[in-house]
Amino acid sequence: MKTTVEKRKKIVKQALANERLEGLKVSRDTQKIAENYIVGKVSATEAAKKIRARYGAI
């Protein structure tokens, strides 16, 4: 099942809100990765790998 842009926007919005609720600041690099996910340039799996790699949590 394909995820639409609107659905991906909602997923990202919820994820970023959760980070903020935890008291974390979302970096510009992470926001860029999320934007690439929203427009379909990377999959959710690829986006997660990139974000984990940024923080050494591979």
C-alpha cells in the first residue's frame, strides 16, 4: 500500500511533536530527512537509517 504525501506529512508531524514533548530539539538535518520522506525521495526505512546514522545508533 502506498503512503500518500498527506499521510506522510501527518506521520512526520506526529513524530516531530513527540520529540518536542520529550524535550528534544529536532535538528535541521533531521527535518531535511523528514522532508525527503514526505515527498517520497526516501522510504521510511531509509529515513530512519539516515537519522540513526547521524547519531551513531546504527
